[in-house]
Amino acid sequence: MIRLYDSSVGQVVDVVPRDEGRLALYVCGPTVYDLPHLGHGRHALVWDVARRWWTFSGYDVRFVSNITDLDDKIIERADRDQATEGEIAATYEAAWWAALDALGVVRPDATPHATAYVREMIELIEELLARGAAYSIDDGIYFDVTSVPDYGRLAGQPLESLRAGARVEVVADKRSPLDFALWKAAVFGQPSWGASFGPGRPGWHTECVVMSLALLGEDFDLHCGGLDLRFPHHENERAQAVALGRPFARHWAHHGWVMAGEEKMSKSLGNYTSLTDLLASHDPRAYRLLVLRSHYRQPIEVSAATLGDAERALARLDGLARRFALPTLAGPNALARAESTAWSAEGEELRAEVAAALDEDLDTPRALAALFEAVGRAHALADAEDDRAEALAEAVGALLAALGLSLRAGAAEVDQESARLVAARDAARTARNWAAADHYRDELVSRGWVVEDGPGGTRLHRA
Ligand SMILES: [Zn+2]
């Protein structure tokens, strides 16, 4: 049983999936107008680790994450760079995937783009207008937050106190400063779409409602994102679904800030360093390890010092891989399942310990502590020539691979195409498609690899 802190109720709760054995997840994706920043790296890693762990635990996970490819910031950037909005979005979406690939993040099962769902967003806004939950003023269509009795549930504050704290708004005709734009009336020279209520473009908060319901269905299991999205973005998403009478996310989960020193990492604070820069100067695995060593709801500091610390811890893990000749890689995109792993008694005990930590609100620091303790134990057993050492070391490697951390024994580097074939073979084996699995093995053999099945999936060695 997965337990997770649900922001909509303010406590750790049992996650009971809508469909037994399956998990439907929606994670709000980036607005692609600039290089990804450090906060994006944590965002991608936290939910990648969760997804991998839940898959490893036996859930059939469907992971949807959108790309916001039209927004004020993209329009501004296009204007500044004298490019089209489409060119800006394509450039920075490519940078996004390049960074996530370097981090070893598994690509989502579906990546809906906002501009592909404008028709559906228009229909949603029409329905909100028909139900009296939205109104039209000169500059567009706004959502009336008073139409949702428990508006403020995610923020953890009632409507009155949110209203009192709201900044003075420049849109004079809005009924409440908390009302938000569903549709922005067309501006000359900017992209717009025709609609029954006048030409324009959708506001940001509507796309995720439409895309999550379209791809995951009503009452999907989990809606995730950074703490900065809890209010107003997620509050406003939820408000639209409630006003439509459509069951929305069963649970909401939010991860903490990335700090540089004492300050929240954000571009507006001027402490912006791109994730792309970080990945050029550090082992990308160090960022994953840093994320794993911190609880996802706590803030983390990403700096040369904390990354250096993570790199030293990584060296200890790679040292274990070297001593026991653990497999270099199970493919950066591999999603393994526990049942395909052969566990020794020690390995099984370790797995249970790690599972107990991760199933209780994704307590990765506790899981990592157990894994590092096992590293010391495996070395000690090997020093004593105890033959349980190897199986314990293999269990450590398999569990770290399940969290997306691949160890390097210093053996032959696995090239990208081989890694892809390993991932495809593991996926085929998980799906019990033996013909496809054999086909991928033959391709790997033709590339000069000796292919073995080990805990955590396909292992490669040079002949
Ligand atoms: Zn969203």
C-alpha cells in the first residue's frame, strides 16, 4: 500500500487506486520559453523516482505530463528573439528533453501539448459559462471562484482569507481579485483561435483540466507538481472540474523548493542557473542522488558543495559496483519489476526495508540510509569471504537501478543505442513478449555484447 501526503487533506493518506493495480498520474509540465532551471531538475527527478518505484512495486503506471507551448512568456520571448511562438516552443522543448534524458528520466507515456487541445478547452469554457461559473468582460472570460464552495482547499485557506491576501489586481472589471482568466481576448499580432465567445487564446489553468481528463479519465489517482503550483494553479484546475461536476484527481502531491543558499530558486530572484549548465559540469547522477537523499517535501539546496557531496557518495556506490562487477547499466530508460529479480534472503530483507521507507510518503532518505548501510555490510561480508556478499551487493545495485540510479563498475561504456535496446528488451520481457525480447538480445549480440539476465534486468558484458 502506497501512502502519500495529500495536500488537499493536509496529511499522509492511503493511496487506493481507482483501478486495482494501476496508477494514473498527471504531472504539470514546463512552459517552454527558456532553458530548464534547477527546480525543473528536481521536479523531473522526484516524480521519475516515484514512478519507477511504483512500477517496480508492481503497479501499472500511466504517467502523463504536459508541455505548455503557448503562454504569455512564450509570446514575450518570441517578440524579444524575433521568432515565432512555435519556434520558441520547439527550441526550448528540445532543451527540456535533452536535460531530462541526461538525468535518466523516463519519458512520460503521453505528453499532450496545450495548442493541440484548444478546441476541447473552448468546449469546457462554454460549459462553465452555461453553468454560470464563468463570466465575460472586455479582456476575456473569467472564472467566478465563488461558484465553488470549497475554493481554497488546496491552499489550505478559506476563500475569505485568500481574498484578503490577494494582490490588488489591474483588471478592474473582475468580480473578485481571485477570479482567473479562462480565455484571453485576441490581441493583434498574437496567436488566437476563434470561439463562440470571441477570438482569443486559453489561459494557463484550463489546459491541464482538459488534458488530464482526456488522457486519464475522471477520478484519476494522483495530480503532482511543485509546491509553487499548489496555489493558484492547482486550486484553479480543481475549481474548474468541481464547477463542471466532474470527479478530478483523487490525491494531490507537491514537492518542495530548490534553494540556492537560503533563497528559493527562481528566475525572478536572479539566482538562476540553468539545469543545462549544471549537467555540463556534474555527473547527472549526482543530482538524482541529491534528490534521493532529501525528502521530496523538504527544500533542497543545489550548489557546488551539495553536488560535490553527492558525487563522493556516488563514488562509494560505484566502488561497490567495481568490487562485485555489478552490471554497468540496466538502460537509462529501463523500468524493472521486482518479480523479475532473484533475491537472496539478505537481498529480500533489504528490499523490504527500502519498500517500507518508500511506501510511507516516499521516504527516500530512509531508503538510501538502508542502502548505504548494506554497502558497508556487503564489503564486510566480502572481507570475511562470506559468500552472501555478492547477492547483497547485487540487491543494492538492483534497488538503486529501480530508483533510476545506475552504477558504474568502470567496465565498457554502454552506448546510447545499446542502452535503448536493453530498455526495449526489458520492456518486452516485462510484457512477456519473448519473441521481441529475443530479437533485441540478438541485436545486442550483433553489437558485440554478451547478454545476461540479472537482478533488475538485462546485463551487458564485453566478450
Ligand atoms: Zn497544470
